Amino acid sequence: MEYWSSRLMFLITLVLLLSQSLIDSSTPSPSNNLLCHPAESSALLQFSNSFIINPSMFDFVMKPKTVSWKNGTDCCSWDGVSCDHISGHVIGLNLSSSGLQGPLHSNSTLFSLPHLQTLILDHNNFSCSPIPPEIGSFPNMKTLSLFFANFSGYVPEEISHLSKLSYLTICGNFDDSHLLMGPFVLKKMLQNFTNLMELIMINIDMSGVELVSSFMNVSSSLTTLDLSWCGLRGKFPEYVFRLPNLQELALGTNPYSPFSGNLTGSLPMFNWSSPLSFKGSSNNAMLTNLTQLVELISLCIDSNNLGGQIPLFFLNLQQLAFLDLSRNNFAGKIPEFPKANSSQSPLQLNLRALSIFDNLLSESIPSWIPNSIFQQKNLLHLDLSHNNLDGVLELNKFSMLKNLQSLDLSFNNFTVSTHKYTNNDSFPQLSDLGLASCNIREFPYFLKNMKSLQTLQLSQNQIQGRIPEWLWNEGTCSLSRLNISHNFLTSVQKIPCKSLDTVDLRSNMIQGPLPTVPPSVTIFFISNNALSG
């Protein structure tokens, strides 16, 4: 469960960061003082009325956009609707997180809006219905986004008819729905999408796709390619690495997917005699080939069983901001990072997120952590959990990273020391902290001053006695998720923190009656204790 939470948060954060600019730029502003066409207004109302609104689906800070849609009013002023400022035709529809629930049928009046250029249906629930083939009936479509929209079945071949498409995002849900890509659909799509800039297709079964022929005619304008968790098989075409504008590349594999892939890659640039297999290979030659991508911003090659030392190729990628090498078999130590803003080195990394969790890193602290990692001043997310690192780690070193928002050091073999803290301003931005199984014997006192902390993981340590009242002071507590299970706690009487949603106190030595929890708590674990009464 913790793997899914960490991995999915990293993925969603990345996708949102990559797609935010396209949503802002591709969705025109609503027109003022312009009545839309009656037929299009009627089509929008019928489309809206074909769904129920499920309030549990949208964020509490948002509201379903279709609430503002009223008969007799100008549809160009409705939430999520954009019109051409000259013709008045509806050209943009952004209904992300609007609580729409129900199947999207082929006869939907959505498909009677021929002037649509932008269609965003992210984070709705289309009840595992297939993506209708009529999705390809928009001759002017430039942006199509179906991210976590709960479609299932085959991606229709007709989607390849959207020849003007520049941005395409399709993501399958992680439940009973199952999206598949036919063996020739991707090839036809990439052949017809001559203006394609961003292609994000996540958790879609592509195990039957022939990669080399599919990418033969890929647009040279491509900047983003994300085929994570798609069960890719066979050779990955090396000419993709030569695309002149490619900035984001993600080929991660979902280790729990029913359609896990077996990806290989050839390396003519270096005259390697045999292909690299991602499955159980200790050869990092394919990663070396990525040195051509000097403009690369994001690289996610998680869950591919890559082994050996962490390669040095990314030290030449000066634009690299997101690096995810988790769920592999990398061993040894983390390489020395180029020092940010150093006049002695022309190489300066711009890392925002670094994830190397669940590998085989095994050197002793302090020698295994290069000091330059603490000089990556722009680093927001750092995950080194689930490795074999040992020794003693002074946590105060990480406080040099003032912009850090999430830090996870859980499940290594080292001891995390927190006794050197004297600065009340440590970790001013940190919202997620993972220190599970870090041989901690008491509640770190520096937590008292962390006003932004939302998730705290302290399970499987040696913490004894009672929970100090300052941990969840009623006036300053910002925690929403707290896990201090599998310790030696003996007393918990009241949990006053009003922001808490999840509390895990399992497998301690807590005595007395059941603790009082605030009404905000929806998940509460306290089994395997010594409760009475």
C-alpha cells in the first residue's frame, strides 16, 4: 500500500506538472457578450443530463462545472466551456473533476459539437464503458485528455483520425477497468499525428504492439513520451532517443500489472553486439544511450530490474528535473552529483525529484551519501527508502534542503540520529516524512516546529512510553496521516489533532480504554495492543 501511495503520487505529480501548461495554453478563455449557437447549447445540456453527479468524486475545493449550465443562458459563459470569439462555436470543453458518472455512449450529443479543439474529461467515472469510436469525429481537435476517466476496452482505431492532435493523454484506472491497445492502432496514430507534441498513455495493455514499426513515423515535434505501466514488449526503437525535441521520457513498468512487459533495446551508437534486456539484466548500456537527450527534463525507468552501479549518464543531462530509478536492482553507492551553482564545474543539475527506493544500495553511512546531494537547493522530493544502507545518518544534513517537500528514508539498515537539532526552522516546506524502521528510540523533538507536516511515518522503530502532547498540539497540528505502529507505546488517552484522517497504532503496548479520536478520522487501526474496558 505504501509503495502504491508513493509511486502513484510521484507519477501524478509529474503528469500534472507536465500537463498544466497544456491545459492553460490550449483552453481558450470564455467569450464575453457572445451568445453561443442554440444547437450547441442544447447538445451540451443533453450531454450533461446523460450523467449523474457523484459528489464524492470531485475535490472538496472544486464543484462540478455543469452546475452552472442553465437553459436559456449563454453557454459561452458556462464553467468549462470555451467559444471562438468570432464564430461563437464551442471549441473547448474542460470538465475535469466534475463528478460525471455513467457510460459515454456513441450517440452522445457530445459528438454533435464538430468545432471542438480541446476536450478534457479527466477524473470522472464513465463506468468502464469503452471509448466510443466517435471520439475520432472532431476534425479540429488539438488536445484530448482522458486521465483517470474509468474507460475500458480497446482504444478505438478511429482516434487516429484526429490528424491535428498535439496533446493526447489517456490513463487507465487501477481497478477492474482494463484499457487495451490493438497491435496496429499505435502505429496508425503516430503516422497520422504529424503535429504531436505530448503523448501520455499510462496503464494501457500494449503487450501486442510492435514498437519499432509503430514509432517509425513519430512526429519530430514530440517533447513528452510517457508509456508507463503499459506492458511494452520487444525492442524499444533507438531512434526515439534521437528525436530533436524530446524532453520527458517515461517507460516504467507496474510490477503488479497483469500485463507486465519485457522491454529490450538495441544500441548501434555504441556498436554493442547484443540487445539489452530490462528483465534481470545488469547491463546499463541502454541508459548510456540516453546521453543524447541533452534537453531531457524527466526520466522514469522504474521497475525494470536494471542492475549494477547507478550509471553516470544523467550527470550530463543538465536540464534533468525528475529522475525515477526505483524498483530496480542498482547496487553500490549514489554517484557524486555536480554541485549546483558551482563555478568549478560546468555541469549543474536542476533536480526537483529523485526517487531511488527499492534498490540494493548497500554502502555504509556517511561514505555512501555524496555531500553534493545536499547542495541540490531546488530538490522537492527525495526517496531513498527500501535499500540496504547502514551506519548512522544525521538527519540535520537534509535540513540544508530548504525547499524539500517530501523525504523518505524508511526501511534501510541505518540509524537515523535527530539529537543535533537546534534550528527551529528545519524543513520549513516538508509535508511528508518517512522514517519507518530507522532505529529511532524517541519522538524526534524537531517535529514540534513543523507546521506544514501532513504525513508522518514512524512505524517499526523502538519508540517507548507515551505520545508527547506537543506532537499533535490542537492549535498547530497539521497532520492528516500518522503511522506509529509496531513500536513500544504504552499510553494514548486522547488524540486532539482535528486534521487527522488516518491513524495507525497497531502492535504497540497501549493499555487502558480506547483512545478518543477526532471526528475527522476515517481510518483507525489499534489492534494488537493491551486495551481494556
